[in-house]
Amino acid sequence: MILYLTLLALSIVQASPAQDPVTEDVAPWRTFDGVALIVNDDIVTLRQLDESLTKARGNAEATLPEDGTALRDEVIEGAISLNLQIQAGRAMGVSTEDVERTIDGYLSRQRHGKSALETADWLKGEGVKDMGEMRGAIRDELYYTMWAQATSGQGAGADRAYQDRYVRPGQLREAYHTNKSALETPSRYILQYLRLVSAAWGDSETALEVATDLRDQIAKGGDMGALVEEYGSVLRESHGITKEPIAAEKVGPEVRVFLQSAERGALSMVLPYTENGAIEGYEIVRVVELLEGNLAPPFHDIILQTNLQRGLQTSWDRMRVLTASDDLWRSAYIRTPREIQILPPWVRREAALQADQPAER
């Protein structure tokens, strides 16, 4: 039959009269879409990758040209990892009927009471073009969630090993002492500065003498704000008063020592004002307002222990998912564009960790 059709086609071509070649301009072929990545049996198209890159550029804090390559590699790595995780979710053996039934139930609840126009607006807000694309996105999310929960131990998967998520008392106490400083709220201050720069007074000795005299005037009831306007070098428009409360670690070392025992209304002695370790002048500081901080809650606080426990479990879950995802990479067939070399995620993480460490002297 195939041979017959081939001979018939040849006879038709031979019997057709010759035609003059087309001389008019013909629009050149252009690429509409193509395969960007191959991940096992799945592909990621150029359009999909371009859409992901566009979203990433919109969400990225840095938009400098030199960040383009790093952002592109991050998007490609994310696309590969997500495909591998979705594939692992499909391989868990959950029936397709159950998955589609779950999708139907979710879409039914979301569309309940919505008009066609409202449904279209909802789809647009979700970043999809139509209901088919929405179903695909939900399906991928379901498969990923099933895999992630089974991997971390949050969910019960068929034939999946149980993960120990129990937080021991010793682990809880260690987490408390490790994070205790972060659980404290430092005191904050509204300060008033009267600062004299030595260069403006000819030399350091003169600046110190003037600062000492001004401090005596303030201690005897003088108007510090008026003196700031007349003599000060900073914050003159606000009478030397800081606009926002600041923590002690944000001020210079001399002022920080003064604040350790200062109460509201306290006036400092004349303090050296330093920049880069050199004395540039002198200043007088007054505490206008003191906002008391809070100490860390005691270890036996139930709410604190609950939050610490959840934080540890979340950290463990993330690490287990990360480790399992690395294993998926190691056993996968991945093909990227020839001009792009994507490092495995664990290699990239190790390189980033080494870059953050101080160089050996």
C-alpha cells in the first residue's frame, strides 16, 4: 500500500506541468518555539523558559546587565529541579483519576458563583491563559506537593520511608540558646546631638574647649536646640534630634557606652567624635526618648517552644527535599543548550559557600 501511494505521488509530480519559480518576496521562516531543555522524558520549551525568565526579572532585586547570566542559570536550574520533582511525584503511583478528581473539585470551588468574565479575570490573575493551562499548573503542583511531603515526612505516601520529625528536648534547648539574641528586642533611642567638628574651630583643643563650655550651659538649663542651631554641624534643622529611634549598635562606640546606663533625659559628658578611628571632633548627646526593649522569653514558654519546634521541622524538611532533589539530578538525563553550562545545584551551593568564607591569609 505504501509503495502504491509513493508511485502514485511520483506519477502526479511527473504529470504536473512545470511552473515558473516564484519571484515575489516571501517572508523568511522564523522560530516560533522550540525545545530549550530535555529532562528525562519531558521537555521545556523556549517559550516556557522565556516566560519564567521574564517573571524572574520582574521579581529580581538586582536588574543590572551583569546579573543576566546568573539569573538565567538560576531559572534554568529551577526549571530542571521542578520537572524532576514533578516526575518523582508522578512515579509515586497515585491514580490519575484521583488527581483529576482533586483538580475538578478545586476548580469547581474557585469558579462557584463567578461569571465567565470573572473567571477570565481570575485566570489572568493566576498568570495562566486558559482553563487547560490552569489544570496543568494545578496538576504539577499536586505531584510536586505529594513528592515533597513524602520526602520530608509531612505526608503519608505509599511505600515511603517514615521520616523522623520529632524534636528532642536537647535539640529544642540548643535552638533556644542559638537564637536567643534574635528573640530579644533591643532598646531604641531618640537622641539629640550637638557635634563640633575640629576643623571648623581651627584645631582639636579649641573645639574641646567650646564643647565643654556648651555642655556646662546645657547642664545649667540652657536650650540645647538653640545651641545646636548656632554651633552644631549636624541635624541643625531638627535642633539635633534624630528623626527615627535608633538602636545602640547603630551609634559610635563612645555613645554606645554612654547609653548602657542612660535614662530618659540623660546628658552625656563631652565625647570624642571619631571617623575611621581618628578623632574628628567632639559631641554632646542627650537622650530625648527611651523605648525599652524586651528580653527573650524564658525557655519554658509554650508559644516559644512551639515556634522553635516548627522552625526546626521546617529546616529539616527543606534539607531533606534539597538532598532528595540532588539525588534526582544525579540519576537524570538532562540536556541543556550547547552554549549554556549549568552546574549541578550542590556544586553551585558549595562554590557560593566558599565565596562567602573569608580568604586565608
